[in-house]
Amino acid sequence: MRKVRERIPALLRERSFRRYWTGQTISLIGGEISLIAIPLAAVLVLGADAAEMGWLKTAELLPALFLNLPLGAWADRQARRRRAMIAADLARAALLVTLPVAYLLDALTLGQLYATAFAIGALTVLFDACNNTLFVALVSSERYVQANSLVSGSRSMSWLAGPGAGGLLVQFLTAPFALLADAFTYIVSARFLARIDPVEPVPEPVGKGHFTAGLRWVVKEPSMRALFAWSGTIQFFNYMFHTLFVLYVTVELGLSAGVLGAILSAGAVGGLIGAASSGRIVRRFGIGPSILCGSVGFTLPLVLVPLADGPLPLVVATLFAAEFLSCVGVMVIDIAAGSLQMVLIPQTIRSRVMGAYRTLNHGFRPLGALLGGALGTAIGLRPTLWIGTAGAVLAVLWLLPSPVPGTRELPEPAEQDAVAA
């Protein structure tokens, strides 16, 4: 028993972080069910076309464009961010329950899917604005890579379990009822958050420039500026790709919901490998080179998706390879880039910086989704997927002239007066 305990990561032996991590893991699995169930509800239940899929994805992503900045400023003024996260979890659960109820009453519409996707997106922005600060309240800076590896490992487990479970639930229960599983995971997440009580940072007093301080800091800090341009470009083109992916796989390639879920779950095995090996990769090559390698490793394998053609076994094998290899790369990105950002951002404006970063970064997502839907209708699904994958691969060019490639070790956490910067 002692040997087994010693093999458990040190952070998971700490009760508060273990509860936080457990709640996040369960919620991430549920989120992956929604990621496949809501688009499949639109396609299989309501017969959505490429343009309507673009609008659905846009509705989900618009809150990131409009709400990250104000909610980040709001979060930096709060003493109990954890309570806001619990409220967001419970509200998301309630919204998801409305979809199967409407379906049962034969009243489900695309308009309700759009509205629900937008509301859940807004609550997710609120949750994330508070989550970054709660994370650093639970973890010391020298353990950021390990903690990010654990959280990213959970994300990989959600990719492994969520889409497969979602595909099966959709196949046997229909897409709207599959969303009940995600609603339950949000309730579980809220329960685990309620059982921790870390010492949260002192709220930042409101002063001149409070609202725009995070945005100004992102623009002036050279590494964050490069990371923004790189990540924003990937987000734009990747969401062109993902907006049409379900439609492409189920309609053009003719694969079932169950096979789609299995493909996405198989990709999560690559994510688990990436999360498990990222710590060693960072130690061996350094933070900056790991980000570069992860960028190429994430985007280049997705070129296989528009290449998929021929006999069904070959198509499925090609999609499996694309998902597996891409997920290895994205885990390296998440852990290396996430850890670098955490030490670069001063504590006093953390939520505002992340709000500004996500506004600039995630704001490209709905634009990519809209363009993907429009191009999918105008020139076809496969040519649009080619544009999306090629653009994402080239995003790494933003990083090359920046300080990021030369950053080998994590710097000391920033303590300067960032608002004055």
C-alpha cells in the first residue's frame, strides 16, 4: 500500500488539489459529451446544414469575444471567485436539462440550440475567468508543470471517455438525452468545488485603467504578444476545421455517430501519452522549444483529415492517426504554454490578463466558425478543411522571431506593478 501511495503524484496526495482535480476531470468528460451531442442533435434531429452548423458554433463561441474582458475585470475585484464557479456549474447543468425536455415535448428548435449554446458559453467564460486564479491559489509556481500535466491528463481522459460515451449515448438514447450526462457532471463539479476553501488572492481595488490593464499588458509583453498571435491564428483556422468536422465525417464520409465517437476517443490515447511525457519533454528541450514542437505536432497531423479517402477501413485508420498524433501535440502545448503564461502574468491582474488574452485569442473562434460555415457551403467541405488545416500549420511562424523559442527554463513569477506597465 505504501508503494502504491508513493507512486501517486504528490499534488494528488493533497486533499484540496485532489478535490479540485477530480471535479475538473468529471466536468471535462461531460463537456466532451456535449461537444459531440449538441452538433449531432443539430444534424441528426433537426437536419442542420453547413451554414446552420456555422451559426451554432458561432453562438457557442461569441461569449468568448464579448465577455472575457469584462468578466476578467469583474473577477479581479472578487474575494470569493470559487462561489461564482459553483454558480456557473449549476446554471450550465440547468440549461442542458432544458434540451431533452424540449425534445420530449417535440418543441426542440435550432433557435433553442443557439440560445443554449450561447448561454453555456457565457457561463463557461465566467468559470474560466475565476478558475485560473483559483488554480494558482492551490499550486505553488515550482509545481505548475506538474499541476498542468495532471489537468491536461484529465483533459485527455475526457477526450478518451467523453466522445466514445457521447457517441454511444447518442446512438442509443438520441442526442438530446445524451446531454443529461453532461448536466450531471456539472453538478458533481460544483459539489467538489464546494468542498475546498483555498486562500484566494486579495481583490484588486478599482482604479484608473482597471478595465484595460490586462489588455495593455498582453500587447506590451513580447512573449505573450507572440503567444497571442500564434494561438489566435491556430484558433481561427482550427475552428474553420472543427465547425465542419462532424458534418464531414457523418455526411460526406458516411460514418456513424458511434464510429465518430470511437475516433475521437482513440485520439485521446495520444493526449494521455502527450500529457504523461510533457514533463520530460520540457525538462529535456526547454519550455520554448517544447511549445514549437507541440504546435507543429498538433496542427500537421490534421492534414490527414481532408486526405481521408478510399475504402472505409482506410478512411477510419486515417482519421484515427490524425486524432492520435494531433492530441499528443496539443497536450505538449497546453502544459508548456500554460505554465509559461502562469509565471509571466502578475498576480494582481491575472484574471484581467487572461480575460484580455482569451478575448483576443478566443475571439477568433466565432470568426473562424462563421467563415468555415460560409466556405463549406460555397466551395464544399473538403476544400474548406484544407484551408483550415494549412492555416493552422503556418501559425508557428509567429513564434519564431519572439523570445519564446529561446526560453529554456520557467522564469521567476512576475511580481512587478503590472497595472503601471
